[in-house]
Amino acid sequence: MDRDWIATARTLSEALPYLQRYTGAVVVVKFGGNAMGDDDAMAEFARDIVLMKQVGMNPVVVHGGGPMINEMLAKLGIKSDWVRGKRVTDKATVEVVEMILSGLVNKRIVQAINDQGGRAVGISGKDDDLMVCEADDPELGFVGRPVEMNVQVIRDLYSAGMIPVIAPVATGVNDNETFNVNGDTAAGAIAGALQADRLLLLTDVAGVKDKAGEVITNMTPDEVQGLIADGTISGGMIPKVETALKAVKEGVRAVVILDGRVANACLLELFTEHGAGSMIRSTMPKVKPRRG
């Protein structure tokens, strides 16, 4: 018999405890980075999400779309102002943001999941007042910080067998306001409000690295704070771990910052002993966890 088939059977058998642990688990996945612009990577991601749903998990996808927004703003000749390295999102810009995130990007992911046999439904933070925001910094315009979450619509969808795909565009406290929300921030807020079992932040890096450049596979919130304080965690990784810390504080069981460039990263993290990134959690699981 072909060795590959034997290996496949063994892999499935070894996945049993993980499959048992995650039955019924809510797993929020932040999808972004280079994989979004690549059809093959998109199809592979969609297949992983459909498999998660098939084995009894409740995946919830939250996506970004920065590069596509930049492309469309350039095409339309809309010039952006910048403050301290951050884009000022004025009314014209936020209209393009919503058009790209809620339209083009969201539906592309929905289609990819449906093409793999899933039942995806695309919504944004505006639907059913899922995510209500205030301005994060008045100088930056319509960049939102979530202040109220109404996640029942997500529960209704996954309970009905759907896979929710969420664009990080939110409504405001005042009527007829639209806010652009950082994709990681939105995913963290949604995971916290759902009290999710896992938040998986897919990135274009291998995870959180120590001073020697090795990926740190497990961290507590206190250890993360120490690594920020001594400069080990720096630059673009700081907002990601801050999102993770906030989510854990809000009741998410564990957050994993993982490399979305690795094939089947979500499956590797959830269904194998190996894992695929850096996990941040307050408590370690029991020796034989049922749902870690």
C-alpha cells in the first residue's frame, strides 16, 4: 500500500483528541496579509475553514483589506493625509473603505468558502449593530474603537450552520456614521464578546520571536508585558499582542499569533501537537483537556 495513504490515516487518528476538544468550540480567525491577494492561498484558507465547520467547530472569519483599499484610493485619485504615520480617514476615504471591505473583499472570501462546499454569509459590523464605535482619535477621522458589541447575529448564523465572514466596518453611536476598524482590533472585540475558545490572528510572520529570533510558542499575559518592556516585542507586533492581551482579559480562552503563509496554518495549530505560532493564554490546560 502507498505510504502516503497510511500517513493520512495516521494523521486523522492522531487528530482525534483535538477533534474532541474543539467540538462546538467558537474559533474566530482574522484573515489578512499576503494570502488575501493570492487565489490559491485564498482557496486553501477557505478549505481549512470549511473543514473546521465540518468537524463540529464554529469558525467566525474576520478580515482586513488594506492593500485593496490603497489600490482603489489611488485609482479614484483620493489623496490621503497622514498623522504620525497613520492615515486620516475622511468621509470620502471611509466610503471607499466600506465599498472595498464590505463589497469586494468580503464577497470574495464568501465565494471562496462556498466554492469549497461551505455555507458562508458575509456581513459587516453595521449589520444588526454588531459593532458600534467611537472615534479612536479625532485627528484620524473615521477610525473606530469598538464601544458596544452585539454578537447575537453571529451566534444565530453559526447555529444555523452558516460560516459568518465579517468586514471590519462599523456603525457609530450617532446616526449615519461609518467607521473603519483595524482588522485585528475588530477580530479581538468580536472574539471577546463571543467568549471564544480561540482567536487565531493570521499574519505574515512566524509568530512572536525571542531575542535569538526563535518563535516563542507559549506565553502568559505577564510574560508578554515583560517582553514589550524589554524591547523583545517591538514595532508592528506590539498592536497584535495588545489585541491578544485585551481578548484574553475579556474571556477568550487563548489567542494564537500564527504564520498565515504556512500551508494549512489553522489546521496545524488546532489539530496537531506541533501548533503553528505563539499562543497567549492566562492559564495552562489540564493534563487531559476536553476543550483546552
